[in-house]
Amino acid sequence: VTVLKDLLTYDRNDKRVLKLLGETYLSLSRDNEALNIYTILYNVNKSDYTVSLEIAKIYTVLEKYENAYKWVEKALDISGGKGDTYFHRAEVIFELAEYCSGELLTFEDKIVFEISYNDYVTAVKKGYHRAKIRRDFIGENNITKSSDWFMRPDSEREFTPKSSCYKWIDRSIKRK
């Protein structure tokens, strides 16, 4: 860390040094410092979507899911919709659902898991095959079935999460 900081005194915007410093902070579990460095790196090089993904991962670890989601959305835009960005967006939503759900899943929890499931499906379709295991697990265990929708009002054609934990999610799931 000391050497890398010294190197930055010569060129504050050296991408390689910034990236190494961010990785070093992450390996030392100094997440807030890593976040700070990756934010600087993003401002230096806004065309590298992997930096946005790293920031999203750090926010996910810090349990700041709304911030993580915003950064993964930036990565999606920058990358042009690559499979790994869909995977990481699914991971943010999955971690949020894990954090917010209780022992028994509510209808709303299942909706949020299903939103992540849809992103895992897209990631696999775009060639990111690491998403298959999570996709299959969630598809079998955590998404809504037609029986879940049976007790919902007939007029409800799709559902967007509304509870305080999920209120910032602007995506919805159509009725089955």
C-alpha cells in the first residue's frame, strides 16, 4: 500500500497503480478504502465496465444494495449488455433478497428472487455459463409459481416490490 501510494504521487491517474492499490485494499479487507480507489479509477477511465462491476461488488459486500445496483447498471450500459454484467446484476438482487427475506419466503421475496433469476437466464444466454448453477437453484426453489399468484387479485397482471427493503427496485414480474 505504501509503495503504491508513493507511486501515485508521480501520476495520480495511473490506471495500473490505481487498480493494484484497489486490489490490495480488497485483499486486506479494507473495503471502504478500496471503494474510494475504484471510484477514482472509474473517473479516470469511464469506458472500463469492470471497474463499475468492482464498485458494485464492494457495495454488495457493504450491504448497500441500492448503490451496488446503480453501479452494475452503469456497467451494463458501458459493456453493451455483456453476460457477466447481467450475472453481477443478478447477484446484487439475489444478495438483497437473501438479506431481506426471513425464514419463510413471502410473495414479495419470491418476486425479487425471480427478478434475479431472469438476469441469470439472460447471463447464460449471453454466454456467461457460471450463472447456470445459481439460475437452476433459484428456478427450482425461490421463484413464484402459478399457485402463488392464485391468491393475488385478478386485476394484478404484474407485481413490483413495494416493501421498505425493496422499494427502490423498479422492475416487475408478470403474472403466471
